[in-house]
Amino acid sequence: MSFLDCMSCGFGAVILFFMIINAQVIQDSEIVPERLQAETNKLEFEILEQRKNLVLARNTIEELNDEKATADQQIAQIIALLEKLKVELEKYDLVTLAKIQRVEKLQSDIESLEEEKKRLLALEQEREKEGTRVRSFTGDGDRQYLTGLKVGGDRILILVDASASMLDRKIVNILRRRNMSDAVKLRSLKWRQAVASVDWLSAQFPLESKFQIYTFNTEAKPVLEGSEGVWLEVGDGTQLDEAIRILRRTVPQDGTNLKAAYEVIKSLRPLPDNVILLVDGLPTMNAAEAKRGMVTSSERLRYHYEAIDEVPSGVPVNILLYPMEGDYFASIAYWLLAYQTGGAFMSISKDWP
């Protein structure tokens, strides 16, 4: 074998070996990429799926963000609406409170008007009653509280004690004042109170009634001179005014003869249907001339019971007592007289009328 043949055979063997190896490599290279491609395809599918999921997640996040933004906007609107409602509610509360206060004020006004209505109705009724009166009397405040005293009647007789005891409530002051001037006597508080009482009583006389006013001390005489035993017409009040004027100028003096006062009752014709006696104590005498010396309490009580025998039956005697110091039996004695005749008895306070 020649060298060239050897070289050719060796080169050919190398080529053959290379071809065998190359064929094996191609086979292996063709198998491996197919598997890798499958894995690659799988990975690409998974990546695609994840991208889809990512897109879905992003879309979901965007939707949630949109919903959150919408919710925030709605919350802001609700908060604004609540603030608005709160303001309106406060406004309505103020309006409601104002309405409640107005309603309460209206109720108070209604109550005030009702009270005013009642007062006016009472005043109107009083005016209607006063429409039958010819005189008026204004005292110190509202002094018309003599309940139980009948001032009305067809024939009203007022008997006024004008004895010296009407100068004061205390015996010492009576003794002192009776020696003073007539001007001082006329200013005595007790006497002025008695005159004011007659003034008040005369203001209650009905227009159609008749009256007579007598004073008594040692004897009884009418205030209007020359009217003995005669009933006077209330009329337009002229005679009443004149009687009160004269009574104010009458000076209290001398003793107390109640028998003479009660004799006036039965001397009037027809008899009075209402007698009002203003007196401060039991009588000190039973005749025009009193006996000399001190008159005891028992004697004064005896004079009283002797005097009331002159009161005609069926004539009510109302007693207005101006209490005097030390005359303890006067209240019960005059109360019994009022009770027995169907009249009223009142002990007058210092501030009436």
C-alpha cells in the first residue's frame, strides 16, 4: 500500500467518523429543541395567562379605584348633605322653639284676656249694680268686705252713736278730748271713721229706696232737721249728700241713750225693713237725764236689755261695733241682738272703710 493510499484511507476514515458524529449531533439537536420548544411554549402560555391575570388585576384595581373614588364622592356628598340637614335642622329647631314660645305667649295672652274678660264682666256687673246708686264712695283701697250685711231695702234707717265715747277707743283719751274744742273733736279718728262708714253705707242705697239717718246721745234726732218721723227719698242723692255733710259737722258729746234710738224705729211709718246701728258700747243711760255718779258694767248691761224692748218685732238690726276699751260685754250683747232680730254683727277694724 502506498503512502497516498494510506493517507487517502485515513482521511476518508476521518471524514466517515465526522459524518457519523455529525449525523448523531443533528439527530440530538433535532430532538432537544422540540422538547425545549414545548417547554417554551408552555412557559409562554403561562406568561400569557399571567399577563391576562395581571391585566384583569389591573382592571380590577382600576375598577376598585373608580369605585373608591365614587364612594369617596358619595361620602363627601352625604357629609355635605348631613351638614346641610344639620343647618336646616338647627334652623327648624330655632323656628320650632320660636313657634313654641309664640304658642306659649299666645296661651298666656289668652289666659290674660280670659282674666281681663272676667274682670270686665265683674266690673260690668258691679257697674250695673251701681247704676241703681246715686252716690259713690272711694275708700283706702278695696274695703267692701262686709259680707253678711244687708245694705239694701225699701226703707233703710241708720242710727249713729254721737256720744262722747265716739271721740276715741281709750277712756283716758275720751276724757281728755271731751274737754277740747269742737274742731278737735271733729278731727277725732274714731268719729271720722264712723262718718266715713255712714258715707260708705249711703253709697250702697238702691235708687228707689227711702232712708233716714238719726244720731243719738242723750236723745235721738234726725240729721236733717225737720224730718222727724218722715222717710226721705234717695232720689238724685241731694238729700243724702246734705245728710252726710251735716253729719260731718256733728260734734260727739254727752252720754249714750240707746232707748231713745230704738224708739225711733217704731216711730217711723211704715216701719223700716233694714236698721243699721253704728255704736261703740253699751248705753250709759236709759233716759234723757242720766243719774249722777259712776255707771257700772252691770247697770249698762241692764240699760241695754231695757232698751231692746223698744225694738219692734220683725225688724232686722245690723250692728257695726267700734270697740271701746273696757266694755267687755258689748260684743256679746250686740251679737245677741243681731242674732235675735235676723241682722248681722260686725266689729269694725281700724282701717275700714
